[in-house]
Amino acid sequence: MHKTIIRRLLIMIPQLFAISVLMFAIAYNIPGDALTGLTENPAITYERIQEMRYELGLLDPWPMQYGRWISGIVLRGDFGFSITHSRPAIEVIGERASNTFQLALLTTVLTYAIALPLGIIAGRYNDKFIDRVIGVYTYLAMAMPTIVFALINLLIFGFRLQWFPIRGSVYINAVPGTFDFFLSRMHHMILPAITAALLATIGIIQYLRGEIIRYKSSDFVTTARSKGVPERKLYTRHIFRNALIPMASNIGFIIVGLLAGAIFIETIFSFPGMGRLFLDSITLRDFTTANALIMLFAALTAIGALLSDIILTIVDPRIRIK
Amino acid sequence: MRKRFLTLGVTTLLLASLVLSACGIGGGGQAAAGTEAVGMAAAMAALQERFPVEMPRQEGVGGTLNFALAITSPFAGMFNPAFSITADDGTINDFMFENLLHVNAGNMYGHNGPAWYEFDVEAGTITLHFHEDTAMYWHDGVPVTMYDLEFAVMTIAHPDTFSDRFGPAMNTSTILGVDEFRDGTRDYISGIRVFNDGRSLEYSFESIAPSMLFGGIWVRPIPRHRWEGIPFVEHRDHPYSRSDIVGNGAFMFSHTIPGEAVSLVANPNFWLGAPALDGINIAQIHTDLIGEALLIGEFDAVNFPTGILSDYEERFTNGTWVSTLDRRFDFLGFRFGFMDHDTQTFIPNPDTIINCIYLRRALGYARDDITPSTTIFGDTRFPLATTMIPWQGHFMREDMTGFSIFDLDLANQILDDAGYEWREGEPFRRHKDTGEFFEIVWAIHENATNPLLVPHHTQNWAAAGLNVVLYQGGLMEFNDRLETLTHDLDEGVIHIYDSAWLKGTNPNPRALWGVSAHNDTRYQSPRLDAILDAIDSELAWDEEWLIQQYHEWQLAVYEEAPWIPVTTGVMIWAVNNRVVNFSLERQDGIREISRDAWHLWDLTSPTAYTAN
């Protein structure tokens, strides 16, 4: 398996290279650059803006700009300087990545903590009252736009009941490194994380329910049942284990998806994460940051696929990646 | 001719500008011709009645004020004045950094700041002196000197820092000797001389103009003692610019959560006296949520988005709306040609239909900005009569109505007289020269309100027989619109465009409306050029004469109509009722949030009030 993992990692290099060329070419052809917004500022002359473009190399042909950028990444690990943020793009991303990672982790934990029991219950007691209740929840969640659900939660639990903070990632006066800081961070993340998790559970619940129903009537379960295997053991040993395998394989993709950031969640809860950063980078034409983020997301997606395969082999030893 | 600057003799700056004639007919005025002309005076008077200018003045109990930045994205967090460019960072910096000169009536530099100044027209110098009794210290206890101001300019001018503050707007690029400093010939700028033990600084220029006294020189110092030994190339990304800040303002940097909040504490050594507050917490919140956040007392003060004012105006029972004039200037521009960026010249387009003055005037009169000012902007915007705004004080003409009226009859009359035939049963007029139908192509960008404005205006223009269509069939993305107009990418297709400027303290219109890339109209005329030259001339040191030139400028713009002023407005501040001494009216009469008053801000309660 080690060889396979190394091979898969090596294949990522040409994939990422192709993505980087494509992405750079597209970005170059989008009207405007990070200095375009300055043309709205009469205190800065057009000549000065052009001078800055020249100094920053923004007037060079795109292959030349690309060469400079890619060689910076390969030779020095330098993803370029964000003009909008006046600092290296990787620093800006690093700052947000920490927030996003923590939120993603909590969301993932909550998603599975909610979805697995509900999916199992719905599958085991299919067409019973409890299944119908869970069905109503999944249909509602499916129909609910993220932005609306987030606003409703914020309105009820943030503004009306005031159980959770309405914005930000931590209290301003919390001292980093202390337990209070951790508690404050958790307090700020719970509402956005639950909001995202409740919506993210739908697919898992439905899929798990379907798998369990399928396995319930499968031959090997019927055989086990006819041999007198207790019902409880039947579920824990045979049905759930098989039904959970596809779920486990999705973890990698789910984590990657959450790391890419939840733009609506981050925006509504004023939570500075990577999703919002990506959107702002495009809007403000901060292509240095946007390109670095795209490369990061592309790498994460490839790693996520690999991770899913690895998890799959751990969960089900019959499967081997080749 | 060495003289100490005297404040312009107009003391009724703002009030005078507010008392505008609702339907006055001045040199450039036009009779309302039976239309509903809503003048600026009436609108502003109503605003005065609707919102106070300050919170009660009384003693408080101190505490920490929660100040909101109602914006859609995290702030950049650049707290070095030499590099910070966003308004949000600027707002935070203003609490921490103090200018050595404050502006006075008419937005000119006054003598009421930590320093005063004098100038010598013949020598081309402007000299700043600390007041004798000014004791100003950096937050680390080191005295502020003029060497710090010199260092700020050196930071801006140094080629390694890429500061966009370098340029003619703040005259950082026109100081004598700056080129030698930039090319490395000298390690100092010879046109800056610090003397009198660091209490005085002289800027030398090739020549000086009155406009330089309207926020046209750099007056914000940077603590030189901290930066010495640190290469300029490292300044932007240094912790001293982001997370370890020492300023000279009313509040001292404590700590920050990048992009979302900054904590400031009172500076006991502030030159105007220790602030009454213990500190200020500044935090970002999404624009759409600020209204609800105010109701639960999450924030004490915020520059409130006027677009959602109507939703909260009545519900904000725990606070007060305080208003101030906005620097916003919205206009309808006409495209007359192209710009050759290499030669810095305009190239007129002789074929464009917009060359016809009658068509431009008709477009102006057939545009209704009165209705949307109420229905969309909740009376926080007003139709604008001239190309200057009330915020610019006595430079704005008070005797014009310009195109601020909505008069379809007049528009139709103008077009009929000009020969734009509108035949019975036909949807639009035919061109006066070709006899063919014609389209007027309009560039306007996407935002929250423009989708509502577009059908309103096109329908009114259609009622005058004018077929106005959107460029490429829809609203433009903001940056796309900027690039298209700045670089003439439309190749003459766009005839009209909507745009806006945030006016600066300098009223000189050359940067916006002279031969400059900022001037997307590409319009130039002997009359406008002559006035611009006059404003820049030595005669302009005569105050009355200068005011005349600005009045003549506004008349000329009305008569030639290369662009049409559309609206200006007010800013609304939402302030919790526990806040006292918060004022938008300074002693010199300017209404704006003022750095020489915020050390007086105080709180009467340890917790913010919540709405009923």
C-alpha cells in the first residue's frame, strides 16, 4: 500500500501543475487586478497605479508572471505577496486556515454524531413513526437553503435567546493559550458548527437508511437470522458494519469540503475562514491569494480522495487499493 | 510673501450650505417649470429635525465602548498609516494615530491641532511647528518629534515600500529631493528640513498651491525610533505594522484577533488629555446583522448602513440616530472620447451621439432621482444641484437647481427644439442628424440598489422618447466597469455611465475632472481648462477670488453638462443611549466624526441598553 500511496502522491504533481496553468490563465483574463479598486481613489493617480503595476510585475505577459509565481512556490515555498492584504498570501491563508480547520473539525464530529444514530434508527425502524419523523427532518433540511437556516439559527439562538455569540471566532479579551480561550472559541463555534452539521447530515442519514434497509433483506442476514443470531447482534455485527463502509469512505471528501470553507456560514456568523477569504479574493481581484487557495483546495481534494481510499481499507480489510 | 495662514472667513460653513434655495434660479439655475423640485435645503432641514448631531453632554462612568465595523468581510489589519488603504483600517488607525495638523472650516488645515503651520509662496515652503504647549508622546513614552513626520514621508517615498500614498495627491512625490532619495543618491529627502530641536519641519516644493492646504501634505507621523535599523522592504509585513503597534492617538493598541477585532485602551498621555473611556473594542460584523446587534446592545456605536435604516429606525429604542453629511457624490457621466495614457491626452470621439448638448440636458432633466431618494434610500440621499456637495462648504453654490429637478416636459421640449423627431406611434425618437432610431448605451454596475434604479430611469428616459439600453445587456461587475471605462475597452460604445466619488478635503477638481485617467468622460473644454488653471494659479491665494472660481466652475459644468450631478447624502451613526459626549459637530462647525472630540466620549452605564 505504501508504494501505491507514494505513486498517488506523485501523480498529483502533474495534476496540480495542469490546474495551476489553467487557473493562472483564467485569472489573467478576468478584468481587473488587485490595484483596480485604487482607480476609484482620486488621491492616487492613475500614473502611480500603473507605476505600482510595473513595479509589482502585473504588466508582464501572463506566462512570465506564471513562471515567476510557480518558481517561487517550487523553489522557495513562496506563494506570492497579496497586494490586498499587504503580506504574503500564505500568511493570510494560514491565519484563516486555523479558524476553518477548527470549525471543520467540530462540524465533522457533530455531523457524524447526529447523522449516524439517526440513519441507523431510520433504517432499523423503517416506515415506523420514528423513521417518518427523521424523514420530515431530512426533507426540511434538504429544502432549507443554508443562508436561511443560518439566519434563523442566528436570530433565535444568537439574538433572541442570546445563548451564543452572534459574530466572530473568540471573545476579544480571551488570552490565547488559556482554557478560557478554548471555551470561548468553542462557544463561538458551536452555533455555526451545528448549523452546518444539521444540513450536512441529510445525505448521510438517507444513504445509511437505504443501506441498512438493503442489508436487512439480504441473503446473509436472512441466513444469520434463520440460524438464530440475536436481532441486536445481527444489526451490530452484520448490518451496521456493512452499511457503514461507504460512509467511512466519504470522510476524506467531507473533511476536504469543510476545509474549503463554508462561505455562507462564515459570512453570516462573521467567522473569518478560508471560504470567505476565497470569495473576497476573487471579488477584490487578489489573484495571488485566490490562486494559492485554489492550489490548496486542489491538493486537498486529491489528498481527500487518497484518504478516503485508505480509510476504506482500514474499515474493510477485503478492500485493497492498487 | 511670508504669512501665517488665516482661516477662511466663512464661519457659517455648514449651515450656509444647508440653506439652499429649493427652487432658486441663479446663474445656472433653471426654472422648475411646474415640476416637483425637492431642493437640498428642504431635505437637509428635514434631516436636521429627524436626527440630532450629538449625544447628550454629561459626565460618565468610563468603561469600554464597543465600536462596530459594519462590513461584509474581515478587515485587512494594516495599522501602519504609510500603507493602510482601506477605510476600515483607516477607521481603526484614526483612534491610534494623530495627525499633527487638524483640518478647519472649509476642510483646510487649521492651527487647532498639535501643530500650526505657515507657508511661503515665493520660497515654495510649508512649515509646521508644534505649539509651544503641545506635549505629545508615542504610546511607549517617547516624545513625538518632527523627525517622526520626516520618517513617515521617507517610508512612503522609499521605492522598497510600494506605498500607494506616494504621489501628487498628498504631494509626497513633489517634495524637492525626493527623486534623489528614491534613486539612492541620498539617504534623506533634501526638501524636508527638521529644526528647532525637532519641533519644526519645513517642506520645500518647486511651488505651492492653495489646494495643498486642503489635506494636500502628509501630516501623520510614524515612530521613527522603533523602525530604525529595520530595512524598508520589511516594513509592510513587520509586526510593528500589524500586531505590535505604537501610535500617538487617544487610544493605544492592546491586541487584535486578525480580521475580526481590535482592542484599544486609553492613552493617559494623549495630548488633549486622557480619554474618559477605559478603552474601545472594535469588531467587524456583517452589514446585514448590525441592526439586530444594536437592538441587543452588542455595540455602542456604528456607522450604520443607510440601506437598512428604515427597518430599524423605529425599533432602535435603546439608542439614538446621529447624522452627518456624507462625502458621497453620485453622477451621471457622458463619454466623449478616449484617453491616450502615454501622452496623457484626451482624444475626442467626433461620432458619438453624446456630443449633442441638448441630448445630454434632456437626459438630465428626464432623470428622476427624487423618488428613489425616498423610496429606496429612505431620504438619506438628496438630488444634487451642482457638481460640489454641501460637505465642501462655502465652495458649493447655493443658488443653483441644475438638473436636480425632474422635468419630463422640459426634456421633451429640449429634444423637440433640437430636432429629435418623435413620430406618432413610434416608440422612440429619431436622431436629429440621421433620422434613424438610436440607442443610448448605459454602463452601470451591479449592487444592491442599482437593479431597482435601472428600470426606473430607463422608463423615465423612454417617456422622453430616449431609448437607453444597458451595456452588453446587463449590469456590469464592478471591477469590469472600472477597467472598461479606465482603459476605454468599450471602444466608444458606452455613451453614459453612473459612477460616484467620495470627495476628499481638497476641493480642487483637477484630479477628477482634468485631463486624468480618473476622468472617464474624457471631456475637455477651453472654459473648464481655464477655470482649472485659475484655481491652481497664484491668484487663488485670494480667498474671495478662489470661491468665485469654484462658483464659476459649477456654472460651467451645468452649462456644458459633461457630467450631471445626481445625488449626495448623509451618513447615519447609530449610538447606544449609554454613550455620552459623542458628537459629530466640532467647534469649528464641521459635522463629521472628529478625532479632536473622541477622547471625551464616555459611558453612563457599565452595560449597553437593549431595545424594548
